[in-house]
Amino acid sequence: MKGPAIADSRRRRPSAGKLPVLAAGKLPALAVAMLAVLMLAGCASLGNLSTPEKSDDALYARSQSNLSSLSQVIDQHQQDPQAYNMRGSAYGEAGMDEQALADFDKAISLDPHYAQAYANRGLVYRRMNKFALALADYNTALSIENAYAPAYLGRGIVYRLQGRTVQSLDDFNKAIALKPNNAEAYYNRGLLYQSQGQHQFAIDDFSTAIEIAPRRADSYIARALSYLATGDNKAAASDLDQAVQLDPSDPKAWTSRGLAYERLGEKEKAAGSYAKALNLNEKYPPAVAGFARVGGQVGKAYQTF
């Protein structure tokens, strides 16, 4: 059953405030050790790391190549929850959910008031579709730190997936109010509006997400789908041109682009886009149907741009 319509009560985007930084000379010893290990491993540079606060742990754990370095740090700091939380984040980034959960469990056992570890574990549970466990962790994180934006965002996503639209909107609004430059929050609130047919609100949020993070293909795809829903096929095609250049491996992007150009009457580009999607996934039903609609011929070379 479709959830209740969302009232027109979105918050205006507040101006971004300055992020807090640690005072000079107060850098935690573990963070210094972590930074040194990752620098030696070639996994980070001083130019792209912010001040090492607990809320920024994931910045140190972006790729699977960090895992051995992080394990070395844990060997030297076996009772420090931050080390386990960092490695758990790396495991999560690598899709190694069970290992991530084990590290977050350890971090929480060492520090039962570590809000980020609860929120990170909640994210893994959410990805595993264990929504009750995810909500419990997000709620615990917020009971510890009631202004922790990632926990509101994560809980809002769970609520959205459960069809709890009003609660989801409230959490996304809180996440945005606390951290106005979070593209993920605007993107997810846009998906919520889109699911309720409120496409102009969705377009506004996807546009803000794109302004903040212009290299994310999913925001362009989502905005294009709302443009298609409102009949603005030219704007949709423009967004999908950008999306397939940012992520050429997404059959959904190519298929949506095919539909946009099909509606614009440009069958050559439409067929080429559907053909690209089929090259990526030959059994993708929307691409199969679209390719047939525009009279696509297997083996023919098509112009895509």
C-alpha cells in the first residue's frame, strides 16, 4: 500500500557552518598512528584528509587495500575501539559484512557509548535487510549523540524502505539541518518525494545533491526519472548523457537514456542506448522491450552521442 502523501513542509537549506576541528596539539595518538600507516601505504595524502575526528573515521578506510594497514594498527592498539571501527568501515566498503559486524561489535564492547560504531553497524544491518536490528542501532546511536546526522540519515533510509514516509521525511530533514552539505541526505529525501509523486520537490533535492557532489551518477539518473515523469524529456536526456559518462557500466542509466531519446523521437540514439544496456545485461527486460519498440537490430552499430 502506498504511504501517505508528504505535506509540503520541507525545510530550506540552511547555510553551511564551519565544521569543528581539534585544537592544535590534541591529535589522538591512534589517529596519528593511523595517518602514518596509511601514508606509508600510499592510501591517503595530507591534501585529502580532514582533521581526524571520530565522525570522520571512514575517511581513513575507503578501500580494501587499507585492510592490512588497519590490522597492523589494531595489533598495536588492541584495546582502542576507534581502530576496530575504522577497520570495520573498511570491511564494509569492501562488502565484507560479517567481518565488518565483528569489528563493530568489538568496538562497541570496548566503548558502549561509541555512537558512530552503532551507526556503522546499523548501516551494515540495513544493507543486509535486517531492518529491526538496523533501527535498534540507529536509535542507540541517537540516544548517545542526539545531533549525529549520519544516524538520522541511516534511520531515515530504513524508514523509507519500510514505507514509513512521514518518519523518513522527519529524519532526512534533521540530517540536512545538522549537516547541510550532505549530498546523500538530499538524494534520499529526493527518492522519498519521487516515490510519492512529488517530482518537483524531488528534482529540487536531486539538484542540490548534484551541486554538492557533481560526480555521482545516481543523482543524475534519479533526477532524470522525475523529469521523465513530468514530461521534460529533453532535460532527462541531458541528465542521462551525463550519467552514462560518469558510470558507463550502469544498464539502468543507458535504458533510461534510451527512453528519453525514444520520447524525443531520436530513434538512433534510443536504439544505441538500449543496445549499450543489453551489452551490459542482455536479459534486462526494460532494455529488451525498448530495443524492440524502436526497431533495434542486433549486430548493427548505432550512434549513441
